[in-house]
Amino acid sequence: MEEQKVITDADSRRFKTLRVSVTATCNMACSYCAPGEQQMQHARTGYRELAAMILGLHERLEFVTVHFTGGEPLVYRELVPLVEAVREAAPELVLKLTTNGLGLAEKASALAAAGIREVNVSLDAITAEAFSRITGIGGRDRVLGGLEAARSAGLQVKVNCVVMRGSNEDQVVPLFRYMEARNIPVRYLELMKMGHLHRAYRECFVSMKEILFLLARADVSYRALGRAPSGTACYWETPGGYHFGIIANESVPFCHDCDRLRLDSNGNVYGCLSVNDPIRISGILQDSGKLTSALEKALSQKQIAFTGSTLSMKAIGG
């Protein structure tokens, strides 16, 4: 059998991580993503079809990691059997999940048993008032309970916080203190120019330098650890050994070694968040030539610096 060529570009970038948006549905309406657009209709793509696409891509690209996202993946009714199907067929893969945490307490044990190893929980505020204002709903305590349930189930847990000027800068330090006390790594995110904020993100943007200043002003000491190859976050360590990170898409761009491919719930792949040009792979997985061409096109979408898109993050996965 003829060996298939490695799909790579002039910058030696390859796809090693697959991010799968299992549904575009979300049960929150976060101000930076889809304000006023809380949706609860359920996805139509069955888990067997999604699993076949994931495994077909893995066979061609040999991923290291598959990361399930949304929308909100926990509202996808077949998430657990999907994870089980992928794990059983490809046990070498590291399976991860990003969630808003509302349903995590009820599903953490099942997800761990199915094969999920790591969970990233989006939590943009630690106070109930700020949480409700940013997400468009209540439920902070459910999310905090989900964090503990995930840890009890043996999952590695991180918290992600998008920092926005005039919205939640005052949450940076309290969230840090809460997570430090529980040794749960928090990662602060610079706002990305996506969706409805594509042209207006600057007025809400808080830089990595400003986030570090807020922590230093609160007497948080830290030393830089840097960023792992193909990683998104720069990390720091406190004298007590606590690690926190900042995903600084603008301040410290990481496009040059990005290894992520994105698959949406409709069977389309994207090589970059900045390119709102879906490439359909559903139906061509068994055609080696067409699949290779589609993946080469996806890789060609990658950029040197992130330019953003009008595409909503909930449609393609955060």
C-alpha cells in the first residue's frame, strides 16, 4: 500500500489537534459571543456520523488530541456515546472537553468513564451578579459544583476567563484567589475579534500586560514559564507553586505553530478561525485524493497573525 504524504505547509505546520464542535446550540448567551441568542434546539448530527468523521480524519492525520467543544457540548444528548466510540476505536488519543459547566456536575462521572481526561470550564466571573450579567442567565453555583464534580471524577480541570474592559476586570483577582485556593489553574483570555465584536473588539480589549498588572497590584508574585510549542497559553508560576496562564492571541500570537483543525457539527472543517470558508469533508472520507485536497486547502487557511472573522465562536468551537 502506498504511503500517504504528510500534509504540511511551508512553515512546517501540521494538524495534530482536532477541535470538534458537536453542536452550535448553547444554553448561555455570553456578551462576547452571542448576546441575546440563547438557544436550546438540539443538534441533528448523530454520534455515529460524527465519530466516523473524527476517526476518518484521525486515520489520515494521526492526531494527538481530540477536543470536544460547542456551542455547549453538554447539551448534545449523544456526547457520552460519541466519546466512548472515539476512545474505543482510537485509545491512543487524548480526549478533552470545553464546557460552560452548567451540566457538568451531572455528567462528570460518565464523561470520565467514557474517556475524557481533561475539562476546560469557561467561567468569566466569580461573583453571582457579574456571572449573570455576562452569561445572560444565573447558575454560577451550578458551574462551581461542576468544577468539584469533575475533580472528584478524576478529571484534570482548568478554568478559562475572557477578560473584557468595562465588564469583568474586577473579577480577575477574585477569580485568581478562588482558583489558587483550590489549585485549579485559571487561564485568562484576551478578547478575540470574532462574531459581533469583529470590528468593535478594541473598545473591550484588555491586554496580557494589563491582566498581569491587575494581579501584581494585588500583590500576586509570579515568574514566567513561557508557552509550550503549539500551545495557546503563556504560563506563570507563583512562589507557592500555583500555575496560571494567559491566552494572549493579540499580545503573543501563536499562529506560526498552530496545529489545530476544526470540525463543525455539519461535517465541515476549518484550518483557521479567521477564515469563514467551510470545507466539506462529510461524504469524501473514503476518497483519499479528495480528502487530501480538502485538508491541504484547510491547512492553507492558516495565517501568520490572527485577523478574526464575523463567524460566531459558538458555530465553530472556542
